[in-house]
Amino acid sequence: MATTHIDVLDFNDLVSEGMALLPIYAPDWTNHNPSDPGVTLVELLAYFTDILLYRAGRVTPAALLQFLRLLNGGARHDAASLVGADRATLQCAIERVLQDFGEPQCAATAADFEQLALLAARRHASPSVTQPHDVIARCVVDADLSGNRHHALTKQTGHVSVIVAPLDERSPEDAARLRARVRRFLLPRCLLTTRLHVVAPDTLYVGIGFDVALLAGVSPQAARTRIAAALQARFGYDGTAASADTALGAPLILAEVARTIDDVPDVDYVENLSVLQLGNGPESAAHRDASLGVQVGTRSSLGIDTRIGGPPPHYKDRLIRDSEGVLASITLRPWELLRLSITHDGMREIDRDQSGPIAYQGARDE
């Protein structure tokens, strides 16, 4: 029956289906002749099933409309406007009502806040929003992200922060209005003692550098453009459900960055990948504190582990090193989006004749 639509099943089909199941569920039952009382019971059940299928397939539009009225309860939808509608229209209306029943009406868990925030954002989306994943939301419990986020990891009981990130092209004013709508939608659905904050995400700007050997005849400028496009496709947001799930807070693993560069058709191989700049704003890339310094060994970096005469940088706890002390990944906060780019002098072409890299000065990738 799994491969046959029930509307086309008749009595003989149902008997055949029932008899085919006997060796599976009753292997000791070997007498399948019509004179066997068990076969008579199978035929009787097939007869009544045939009658029920006939009645189920003959549900009239009037019956569907009455069912819709029962579902509505006289308040959720105006069923009177569907009088005289065809079966397909009524079925769609019933499915919409059933879908509404499945929506949470109260936010108790982080998943509830995220689901309701997305629902509110997409209900009030601008006409330009056409993709199902143009808005993402993350909920951070026991955190107030409306103020200084450097101390946001400290537990603040009762506070709930919902990060709403519109990933389509819209102005900051439109994004602020969207967050205001989401907050108005969530407030009456919160528990009594919840202190709700609906905030914008931060962006973590990461600048990388690497040595690359290009294939013969490949222009360094063209290769840089293709590498930047590959990095954007892999670590940027492309509007799919998979990238939406990892757009906020996913760690940057340097091995994946190296593999992405190595997979570019213009590249022969890549080595000495390093993170050169790290900051929370586009202007921070040019700031002195955004530079990660020069690697001076497998276990230290000049300007980080060996910084002299100053406090350690605020991003030191983000740098995850492997057992050999080599930088392996960079952690992101749950409210941060990643912006990965090649620094101005970050791409260095390897001169195979001289066995050394030649710095390629290119425009910064925005």
C-alpha cells in the first residue's frame, strides 16, 4: 500500500495486500485457500475498508467547510468567505489552520524564542525579502547584550537576549524597525519574570595571510579575486538553511580555510596560513591592537604571547592552539557574524625559482 494511492484501491487490491502480509506476521499460517476461516476474515476486513475508503474519498466541499468552521472556533478565520470554494481551496485553508495550531504561543526555552522571533520577522518582512532564510535568530539565555558585550558571558539571571540578523540588503533603520517588531511580538509571549532584549549581531572581522603557489600563466590579481570569492562562498552567508544554522557563532577553523584556498582551480598549493588581524569593527582592522603580530615560533606569537609592556589583548581567549602550540581556530561568540578577508599584503606568491614568497599587494577585500 505504500506505493499505491488509497483512492485507486478496490476490494481485490486490499485482499491481495492482506494476503501478502500473512507470511510476515503469521508464518505458521500456511492454508491460504478461500475456504479457510482466516481468509474469510481478511476478505471481510477488506470489504469494510473498501467502504470506508469510498466514503473518505467522497467528502464534499460542504463537509470540509463545516470541518474548517469547527477548527476555527468562530475566531481564528472567517470561514464564511470560503462558502462555495472548491476542495483544493478548502484543503489549503484547513492546512493553514492546522499549521497555526502547531506554533508555540509562549516562549519558555531558547528554541521557542528563536522560532517565534523568526516567525515575527518573516510575518513583517519587507517585500524585498523573498528567501526563507533571509533572517536568522539566536537566543542567549541569562545574558544582557543590550549594553557592553565584553562582559556578556557573565551570567545575568532572568535576562534573555535574542539576536536578530537580517542578512539581506537593508538599511540600518529598517533593521532597527524589524527588531522592534520582533520585540513587540515576543513580549506578551514571555514568562512573567523575563527581561527581554532584542539586539543586532556583532561582526568579527578576520584578516588572513598565506603563501600560495599558482599554476603557470595565472595572474596573481585574478587568483586573489577567485580566492576571495571562494572564501566568501564557504564562510559567508549564501541564503541556504545550512549556512543559516552556522551563520552566528560558528568557529573559524584554519584547516578549512586552507583547504578552501587549495581547492581554487588557479592554486597549486598553499602554506603558512596565518591570522593577521582580528577585530569587532571594519575600522579595527587598521588599528594597532587588531594585529596579531608575527609568529616567532610554534608556541608563541610576537605581540600576543610575548607582548611586552602592556595588557593582553581582549581576543586572546579566542585563539585556540593545537597540542604543538600552532593556532588552529578562532572562536566566535553566539552573537557574532564572521567577516573573513585577505589583508592588503596577505597573499604572498611563492617564487619557485627562488624558493621564497613574493608579497602581492592587492586591494583589501570588502
